[in-house]
Amino acid sequence: MSGVVLNTGTALQADAPAVAAQPSRLRHFLRALWRSRSGRFGALLLLLILLATLGADLLPLADPVKRHLSLRYLPPVWLDKGQWAYPLGTDGQGRDMLARIIYGARSSVMVGLAAVALSGAIGVAIGVLAGLRGGWLDQVLMRVVDAILAIPAMLFMLVVALVAGAGLAPLIVVIALTNWVIYTRIARAEVLRVKELEFVAAARVSRVRSSRLLLRHILPNILPALVVVATLNIGTVILTESSLSFLGFGIQPPDISWGQMLADGRQQLATSWWISTFPGVALTATVFSIILLGDWLRDYLDPRLP
Amino acid sequence: MPTSRRIFLKNAAASASVAALPFALPQIAFAAGSTTLTIAQSNDILSLDPANHENNSTQSALVNLYEYLVNKEFPNGKMVFTPALAQSWKQEDPRTWVFELRSDVRWHDGKPFTADDVKFTVERMKGNPKLLSAVEKFRSVEKVEVLGPHRVRLVTSKPDPLFLHNFVGNGGSILPQHAFQAAGSEEAFFAKPIGTGPYRFVEWKKADRLVLARNPQWWGGAPHWERVVIRAIPETATRVAEALSGGVDLAVNIPPEDIGRLKSNADTGIVAFNIARNFGLHLRTEPGVVTHDARVREAIDLAINRQELADVVADGYATATRGLFPPEIPNANTRLTATNSFNPDKARQLIQAAGAKGAKIRFGSPSGRYIKDREVSEAIVGYLQDVGLNAQLEVQEWSIYNARVGSDSHGEIYFWGMGSYTDASFILNMGSLKRFNPHWKNAEFERLAAELPATTGEKERQAIIWRAQEIITQDRARIGVLYPKAIYSVNKRVQFAGRFDEMIPAEQVRRA
Amino acid sequence: MTAAPSLADAANAPSLAVLQTRRADTVLRYRNAGVTLQPLDGGEPLRLVRGVDLEVQRSQVVALVGESGSGKTLTALSVLGLLPGNARFSADEALLNGRDLRQLGKAEWRRLRGADVGMVFQEPLSSLNPVLTIGDQIEEVLYYKRQLTRRQRRAEAIDLLARMGLPRPAQLLQDYPFQLSGGMRQRVMLAIAMAGEPALLIADEPTTALDNTVQAQVLELMVRTAEQSDVGVLLITHDLSVVAQVADQVHVMRLGEMVESAPVQQLFARPQAAYTRQLLALAPRIPAVVRQPLAEAGLPAPQAAQQAPAILQLDAVSKYYQQPRAWHFKAHKHLALDQVSFSLQRGRTLGLVGESGSGKSSLARIIAGLAQADGGQLRFEGADLSDPAVRAGASIQMVFQDPYASLNPRMRIGQLITEPLAEQPGWTAAQLRAQAARLLEMVGLPASALDRFAHELSGGQRQRVCIARALSVKPQLLVCDEPVSALDVSVQAEILALLQRLKKDLQLSMVFIAHGLESVYAISDDIVVLEKGRVVEAGPRDQIFGAPRHAYTRSLLDAMLDIDPARSRFKARPAAPAGAALARVA
Amino acid sequence: MIFSALWRLLLQAVPVLFTVTLIVFALVFLAGDPTVMMIPDQASEADRLAMVAAWGLDQPVHLQYLNYMRNLLHGDFGTSYRYGSSALPIVLERLPATLLLAAASMLVAVLIAVPAGMAAALRRGSWVDHAVSGVAVLGKAMPNFWVAIMLILVFGVSLRWLPVSGSGTWAHLVMPALTLGTAFAGDLAKLVRASMLETLSQDYMRTAYAKGIPDWLVIGKHALRNAAIPTVTMTSLHVVALLGGALVTETIFAWPGLGQLIVQAINTKDMAVIQISVLVITAMTLLVNFLTDVVYRLIDPRMKL
């Protein structure tokens, strides 16, 4: 509502050459984050998860792959027969659940970050190219994007996985090869939008080099939309990994991932619930915090997105 | 082109009619008291054509619909052929067999079963190389002669000691000549197939259910069940849940950790029994890899604690072995046992001697293909690490895994299960061995493989086959690890003991 | 007023009669009204409006004037109870049609809206629901406010639309807002507001989004409707000429406070508050003397064009826009510029005039090199601009309309200003920074702005930055595309003054585009009038403004509203004290 | 108008479908020899080669593709390696179950999400809003198969209210539809909330309020219709995703839809079935997109078909 816009600086003398200072962007960002309840919650939870992931080696944890066949299916410590050495119990091969969950975070977070980074890089490069060049190249690229988008993502991933195989690195490739089209679409649309903005026109009138135009004017301004999408996408990718694990194309031993633990433990959900429930909770909490943070980021950076 | 378009239209129409099928009102059919037998399999039935699938569970359903000339039974752990559609058979000379067929058998459409149907079944296979069973069935048959309505003579190109095996298992089911001709095309016949079995075809909804109904005209007497429903439930947790909730009477492929739950449930119990499968490891032997050194291969063999694998990892639902075939299989070398095979100290010494300490060994394993396959592999990798090898697990989804084996691009060791075979001479089939271990060579083994086809005497054959199994095991081209057991959940209202060949003839499942 | 538009004549006669017969009946009275906003993020409450006294009589037009942030719209919304949820309204007295607005419950507010007060908003397109038909949007008011039957509703809606001067009203009922022109939409809005037969009509900048010619028609309609239907009008506007034309009583607001209240003629003649005086002084206007035909005024006829060399010459420039029709092989061609020819002499300013859609901006973009002409030739200092080398060497810069969009939000002002220079070899970072400071000083900004981002500056400051950036490469030609129309009146004046000064100091040549003729007059030497992509008239400023030859030019000039209450074409008023409001800006 | 729209659909569909065949063919070809999966263990290399030849897999890859495309244009959609019969009916007979599940889950999602999202938007900042947003995010964050198994354990095994798996009655549909529907409902509720808020902030909503008409009319007529546009988009995207994307849910509930078929076809490199499935799904996707446009046109007169 127009009446609520507070523009107290535009009355007569306010246009005089007095320029008010504002807090730095980072502080502004952090302050806004702290003020939002969901943003703060998501950020703190995620920070905790990331710290546990990075500091796993420093924590006094059991070896996550060491089997103790005599200690199989130990319940968590607060249940009957639980042991303090295995606070969250053990799995069907007598491996420490707590250690596995903390180490498993690495693969899950790694897949999330790497696949998003890779697909983002591919997608943005192609999207920017298509948006800037236009013409037949744009047409061809967009038809390929249409085709890939018309194939359900999971299905496409499985077909790609047939070629790439399963495991951590192939999985990242598989997800990236499916996922990049999202970024292409958004990057292209954003380039087309930003390209028409007056400051780009102003730069063009000044005969700014096209590389500079791209790096200084276009990329920084399409970034917010992409950052928001990428943040939310990390959550989706982590979930995707668990679905692929369910179908047998996920991360494979000796690597550990939550999706894999969850998928393997689903058989024992009724008998040894902790084997899949704890990784499930960890995964849900992580994705939950990522989505909260992403939603907040969207509100903060880019109110135009739905 | 016009024909193909018509086919397309017909297909489209068929699927449209499926779409129009009304969904019945909700009703939860719990089995108690019903005359319907419901079986949950872990695989989709692939085809109603018994000669065009390579799938044990598909055949385990089709045995209710079609029948063989002879059956295989395993009383007291020994295989024997028993009469089925053939009352008796005799061998006129090493190359000539005559079958006397039952005269009281009728097809589901009421037409009598005759020797022409046998001839048709055999010749159909020989005329169509695309049929999957064509690579194993009736290959030695030269000609089929109908001697009378219920008598047929088959002549082989050379003496075939495994001849009777042709008439059991995938591709051995006898099909009706007249119905094929009446239907016009194979596709039309298999849309609504008929056989001679105790149950006739009602409906097949792919990936969901095959429904069969009692064939009151069956030559063996009135069948036990009104209806047999064979469902495909690929997800194990769901299959177990169906068993627990009484949704199915029989559920196959139950993981050991669910046994307690099924046993403590009021309505369910479990059966576990030996089956014609074995788990083993294939080791690379070619120069340039660390397992080229026989000492390393021996160390690997010695490092594996098979008893622990059987008792703990498989929860006791497997037998430890170094052998390649379960003892029920004809000509299985029963001297190859796991007794005292575990010797990690000696394994360490051998590795030391071979200078392979810390050597990297890639260990390929499928996941979820066989019961506990990955867990067994993980355990074996642990044993190998215990004796000083840097073993690394490489798990792959089955189709990718299979392709790697097919293209010889797996690591030093890979895990492979085998099953459903005729007899232990399978191991001498150089064709298949070349696929699974293409670089292994052994002069004696090759000589034995060359001798075997010409050998007809039971004793001589057994000697060759036993020796071949020894050679492979000594060279550790493939080393046996476990004979797994099958575990079924059985609702207490029915009784079923399970079969070594994993067939599920509904007639052998009885109401309790 | 000699050139009174014909459309006003009809309205004036009855209005006089009505005024004499109707009693002075108060529909709205505010005493010491205020609006306080509680920020959503929990900061200090903000007193956005305070101490407002208002009174609106039937048939009276009361104007609420102020620049952005003055609180005029909030005041208007408070009458409808449509303040944002976190805003609080307070007043010593707040009566609408005798009802106390301070004590209304939800249901009472709902009864009051539409029936006692109707509202017309600034942007007619966004204020009409895009997915509902015009008929639907009118008839729901008729149903809920007047309980008419289906047939009555339809008849009444047709009648309303007809009264609003809309053609084919019956067919219009079936149409959607997007199918209508801007002026028609605003007429529909007026019909909706009037459908409930309110006592008070609130109009929030009702003509700001419209072209000048349409603006006059809509204002006329509003005044006539008010008089015929005997409703009071609360008009919210920033435009003093609109106030002068239609208001009876004026309230000037600034920063949430009422600065001055007076009858319109008194306010224009003897403004009391300093702020009002400033506003009046800064409002761009065209001296009355120019509007007399030159010959009549006894001025010498314009001299033939001077022989100074042309810096820019356009020769039959055409531009097509391909409207890509989805999946048709041939795109629809739309002619945006049709054989445009003119020349601009060095050191002079050429004003491009025309309504929206006339091709002004396309032309600006072509001159600046942002778009290519499809036909014709552009010459810059005699060289063909279609030659890339010439284009690269041509020192042409541009200033854009929206200072919010024309500065990259992610760059600091210092970088922004010298970016064109950074492309040239031989500049060190320190030199660039020093140069940026010099440029800022030139446009009247302190060097402290160098490290700021655009969002930290006000609109006027941003436009100064845009000008500084354009000047950084010492251009010979500056293309200004509506450089002031997004700014408040007072800021407009400052920017225009800045441009004037820079033009003189730097000997710039300029192409100046604006739809506000006053600002074009203020800055231009020569004028080119565009209509639908064609040049209809060109010549020296005073000739075009004083003796327009083409009918289109005349209609443009006629649509201009005099900033003199005495010259109202909508209201009959006694003559103003002579010459009081005719201070010249230029 | 409708004809030009259909013509446009066709013009759009052909290149997309063609590209899809090319991509899928290339990927499945790269995945390696399918006969490895088909033949029995005891078959020799010669047997395998014979099979390779019988299926025409010994030809150069581009010829295989051209052959495939030629057959396709002549109405021959290829033969399934796995089922040994014509691929098209195998795929088509799975469609009804998939469509039914997609429709049911969409219904579940819309029934949950639209009221929840609207309530959250209208009571912005209240506990309702926080609860809806929280549950929505949680619903999205939980892996589908985990939810499915929990449903089975609770409603199928413990309570025995619903059949555990399979198809045939409405009762069989409940759990799979809930699994898919609730997962989507979270996203949809967030979107409904956002687009409702966006709509509520529009100028025409102020106009509607200024008219003094009842609130339910302002929300139900003026707001909902405008807010419906993004909702329709997302719902159609969801349907599209479900057409081939319910792989996990279908597998768990043994629901005989396309998803299960595709998983199995991929596992066996059953080229013809993969191709036809993908083509059918892609065609359905384009059709759904087209229908979405039609719905747009019904909601929003500004859209052109």
C-alpha cells in the first residue's frame, strides 16, 4: 500500500547533499536473520549440523564402519539393554549409530552442496549464454531444457544412473545432470529481466565491455534469485539422495549417508526402529532447517519469487 | 504398415478398456476361512510364456497353470525324476527316448492332451531363437516323432546325460498346439493362456496379481483351492506387513530380522529350507593384479570366517561351505566343506610371504539382489582387512553391477550368487565360466571340459565333475562361501514346507 | 481564459445553478486526526499523520496536497477504515455522514463503505480485478449496497457507465479491465465508486497515471459527477495544477502534518506557509504570455533556423517492433517510428513531446545506441552512426526515467560514476576516485556519497548520480528520457535547474523527453512533437507553445491545466487577483 | 482459437518428443548391453552373441536409432526385452493406475493445502500461520518412503484399517494417495499462502474492500480466483511429477503403475519399455501443460490460448 512507504527524506531540503550512512550489508543481513524466528531457528540448527559434520573427527566417536557382530541391534541407551558406549544404539552389524549419523551427515551434506554447486554452475552458464545470445542458440538450448524438464526428474536420474553408476561421485553427477535445467530456466529468465533494466542500458550506453557488463551488472543481480533457489535445492537434493538410496542407486558402502541408513533400516523399522528413525530425524531436521533458511532468504533477498 | 497401425489401435483400445474398469467397493479380504490362497512374491511375473522368461519366481507361479512331462523331487536330499504328464519313459539307445503320456489329461478348454502337443512345444523352442529358454532347452534334440496319440519319441544329436532336465523348469512346460493355432498368434494365446495344470488362468494384472481358479477337470483330482492369487510385492517391508496383517498366506524372501516378529504374531509362522543356490566369490587370476599370486588367493580363502557369516550375519539361515553346489544337486562335490577353513594367522603369513600386505583389493558386491548379500560382503571385507589386505567395498545397484561383470570391469573380487541349474556339470560349461572368469586358465580343467560331453557313464561323469569343482576351488577362481536358505512366512491357516527348487505349487499348500 | 476547451462549457452552466440551490451539508469532518504505525519488526511506533483537520461538504471538492510521504493517502484510507493492520487511527472528532468513525465495528465499516463513501484509486488497471468482468464488479456493489434485482442491477450498471461517458455500456459489462484503455478504466472505477450512491467520493491521485488529454476528461467527469450527484469529493494529489483546476478548498500536507488550509483562490494568491510558497514557486509552468498566439501578442515571428552546425541529424528514421505472435511464422509488425527527421544544433536542447505510445522513448534509445533503426539515417557531427566505429566514438550519454532502476544496486556510487571512464585506458584507481568526487561535486553531492550504494540515496540524489555518470566521459550530447517524471515536484525543479546549469557550463547539447509539457518548456530551445511515431510539428519552443499549427499539438497544449484557480475550466470562479501566481521558473 | 492452440501444442510436442527419444536412447545405449541381464547363467558367450544379433544390437548405434525411429513412425513401438512382448500395451495398461493415483493424491493435497494455506494467509503471523508453515515444511522434509512405511505399520499392521498394499478397491488407494498427497500438500500450502498474501496486497483487493461487500465474497471471489493461478501451475507440475515420479511410493505399496514398471525397466535396461514410458509420460506432460493453459484461460481472461 503506497501510503505506508516511508520516504521521509524526499521533502524539499532533504534532497540537499546530505547522505545518511547505513549499517554494513553483512550486519544488516545478520540482524535481519536474527530477527526472523524461523530464519534464526533454521540457521542455528544448520550451523549445529555443519559443525558436527566438520568436527566429526575431533569428537570422541566410535569408528562408524567398525562392525561388532556380538553387539548387533543394541537399542539406544535409555532403553532396556542400551549401553553408554552406543548412545543411539547399534545397527544390524553392530556399528555405532551415533557415529554413523554424524559421519553420514558428511555424505548427505556433501551431495547436497556439490550437486547443487555443479548443477548451478552448468545451469547458470548455459542459462546466461542462452539469455544473452538469444537467437537459434537460445532456441536449441531451451528445447533441450524443455525435453529434460518434460521427463520426470526421478526417472531421468535413474536412466543417467544406469550410465554413471552408484556411489558418492556418480550420484553427484547424476543429480547435477538432471538438476541443471532448473538453474538454466531461472538464470535465463533473470538475464532477460535484468538485461532490460535501465542500469544495464546505462552501462551499454557507456560502452562498457560485455565481459564487464556480465560480471559487474548482470551476474550480481541475477544472483539473489539463484541463491534462494539453490538453498532450497540443497534440501531437495538431500531428499533425492534418500529416494535414490531406496531404489538402490544411492551412496554405497563403505561411504555412509543418511539416505542409505534410512533405506537400509526401513526393514527393521518395526523391530529395531532406531536404525532408520535416527537418520530419518537427522535428515528431516537438516532439510527442515535448510527450507526455513531458504524461505527466509527468499523473503530477504528476493520478494518477487513465489 | 497398415497391420502395424491396426496393432497400435488394438493396443490402444485394450488399454482404454482397462481404464474403464470400475473400481470395486472397498473390501478388505482377509484370508481366514477363505478358499483363496494368496501368495506374495518379491518379483513381478514377467511373462505367461514359460519359455520366455529367466525368472524362478515367474516359473513358481506358472507351475500351477502348465505342467511338465516329468517332475524333479528331492526326497532325502537327493534329486529324482517323477512321472507327471509322462507316465513313464525309457531310453531305447543313448540317443533315443520314448515317453508314454497320460491319456486322461485335458487342456483347460476340454480338448485332450496328446503327443502332438509335446512335439509342438519342443519344435516351437527350436524355431525361435529369441525365446529365452532356447539357450538351455532341447538343444540336443534332433527330431520329435509322434508314435501315437500318447506316445512320443525324441532323438538327440548326441548322447545327452542331462536329457530329462529339458522337460522340467523354464521352457519345459508343455503348451497346447491346437490353442496356439486357434489363437492365431502367440500374443493372442498368452493373453488368455490354457494349460493342463490344476489351476486355470483368470486374470493377470501386471506388477499386481495373477489370478488362477480351480480346474475341476484336473487329472490329479479336484484341486484344493478355489482361487489362487499370486501377488507381486517388491518392497520387503510391505511384504512382511502383508504377512503380518493376514493380507497374504504365503510370503517369500523374508529377511532373518523379521522372523521374530512373524513368529510372535498370532497368525503367522515361518518356514526355512535349503534351496538350489550358492554364494561365492570370483577372484581375478590374470597377471598384473594382486590376486594373481595364488598365495594371496589362498589367504583370502582362509581369512573368511564362513561359520560366523552363516550363524551371525545370516542369522543361521545359511550353511557355511567352500563348495560350489548344495549337496542336493547331482554331482555336487560334497568333499568341499568349510570345516576348519578359517585360519587368519596362516592368511597373514601368506600375505606377508607374497608381499601383499596393505595391497588394495576392490571387492564388488550387489545390494539387495540376494538375501543379505551386502551384509555378507561387508563382513568379508572386514575379514580381509583383519588379515592385512586393504580391501575396499564397491557396492553397485544390480543392473549396473551385472553390466560390470558382463564387461569384465569389476575389481579383484566380486560376489556372485548362482542358482537353478541342472547338475554340477554346469561348472564345466566353458561358455558360462568364460563369462564369469574370463582370464582364468587351467589345462587340466580344459581337458576335463573337453572330455565330459563324450562321457556317458554315471561314475565317470561324476569323477570328472568332482575333479573340476576341486580344481576351481584349489585355484580359487571361484570360492564358495554360503548356501543360503529360503525363508517364507506362512499363515497358520495353511501349511507349506517349501521346495528345494523354490516352486510354489498351490496343490502342495494345504489348509491347516 | 481564451482557449477554454469545449468540454468544460457544458459542465459549467448547471454547476452554478446547483451550487446556489444546495445547502452546505457536511459529509466528512476530522478534527485533530492522526495515524500511528506500529512497525512489524517491533520498533518505535511512528506517528505518520497528526493534527489533521478536514471538512468536506456535499458538492464540494476538497484537495489534500502533498509530496510523497506527506501522509495524504493514509488520511484518505482512514476514512474507509482501510488502514494497514498495524496502523492506529485517532481523532478528537471523525464524522462521516454523521457517523462516528472512531467507534465502528467491522460490520458497520462494511455497511459504510460503498454506501457512504466510495473511492477511486490512482492506478486504474491494478485497482480493477483483472479476472472479473466490468459488469460483475459494478453489480456486486449494486446488490450489496442497494439490494437491486438482477434486472435492475444490469439496467443501473448500464446507466452508470453511460453517465460516465463510456460508449456501448451494455457490451462493456461483458468486458474485462485489460480490454479497456486507461481513461475508460478510470471511468469504470468512478462508476464503481458511485454505484452505492455515496455521500463522499475519495479520489487518490485519480489522473496521475493518465495522459494529459485523458486527465482533463476524467477530471471534468469527476467534477460534474460530484455536482450532479451532490457528493463531496476528497481529492488527493501532488499536482498543483489539478488542485487549481478542480478544488474548492485545499489542505497542504507535509511529513504527516497539515501545513496550511485555505480556499483555493486564497491559497494560490496568498500562500501563508513557507512550504506552500515553495511548492508554488517550484511548480513548473509556462508563462501565460507564451500561450497567446505570437502574432496576437505582437511578438516578432520566429527567425529562420540558425546556421549553427547540427550535432545530431535524423533522416527518415523508422523503427518496427516485431510482436512475436506465438507459433506464427510471421510476426506482427508494429510501426513505432515512421520516417522521423529532425536536426539538433550544437549547444541547444531539443524537447521531444508526445503522449505515451508516440515513440519518444524508442527514439531516445535509437539515438543512444540501445536500439537500431530499421530505416533511415542518424548522423552525429556529420558521420553516420550506423557505422560501429562512428558509434563507438560518438560521445552520447543518456539519463533515464527511473533513478531507482538505472543504478546498479550492487555497485558503490564511486564505481558507478566512473565506470564509463574505467573502460578508457590510462586511469589509475586513485585518479578515478578523485574524478568521481569531482563529478559528484559538479552535480551537488558530497564526496561522502562515493562509498554508498544507490539504495541509500533518495530519488533526487540518485538522479544526480545518474547525471554525474553520464557526464563522466564528457559527452557532447545528453539524451534525457523523462528524467524528472518519477520525482516529487520540488525535486523535479532542482534537477531541471541542475540540467540547465550543466548545459550552460559544459556546453552540452541535449535531447529532452518528458510528457510534462511544463518541464519541456522550461528546458528546451526547440520542440519536436511526435504522434504515433510521426513528427507532426517541429520548431522553436515559443513558436510551438505559442502558435501551434497542428491539431495534435494544440490538443496537447489544451490539455495542460493552468496552475491558476481563476482559469479553471471546470469551475466558474471569480477572477483572481491579477498576476499573483505567475512567477516564472525558467 | 482452440485449433490454433492444439496446433501450437503439436508444434511444441514434436521437437520435445524427438529430443526425448534421442536423450533416452543415448543414455540407455551408454548403459551397456542389455543381453547380459537377460540370458541365463549357463548360456555361453556364443549364445549371448546370438541374442545380441537377434535383437539387432550388433548394428552401429546410429543405425539402431534410425531403425528404432523408423519403426516408431510406422506405429511399431518395439518389443520389451523383459516381457518379450510389444512394449506399448505394457506401458499403456499401467496408465490407469498411475493416473488414478495422481488424481487421488492431487485431491488429497488440494483438500489439505488450499484451506490451510488460505487460513495461514488470512491470519498472517498468528499461531495458525506458524503451525501451517511448520507442518508444511516438515511434510516436505520427511522422506516419502519413510512416511509410507509408517503408514503401513500404523494403518495396515497395527490398526488393520486398510489393506497394506496392492490395488483394486478404494481402500487400496488411501495410503499411497496420502503418502504422495501430504508430501505435496506442504509445498502447495506454502504456495497458496504466498499467492494469497500477494493477492491480498493488490490494489484491486483494496478496491474490493472499499466496496463494503462481505468479507467472504472479497476472499472467495476477488482473491481466490487470482490466487488460483500459481496454485494451478504448481498442481499441474505435481501431476506431471507424479506421472512417472511416484517410483518409490508405487514400489512400496505394490501399486501397479508406471513408476514401478519404469524402475524395473531401468533395472533390466529394457530399452523399448523405457523409451515408450518416457515418451508416454512426456506426451502426458505436454498434455497436462496444455490443459493447464486451458484452465488458466478459464480463470484469467488476460491469458491467450
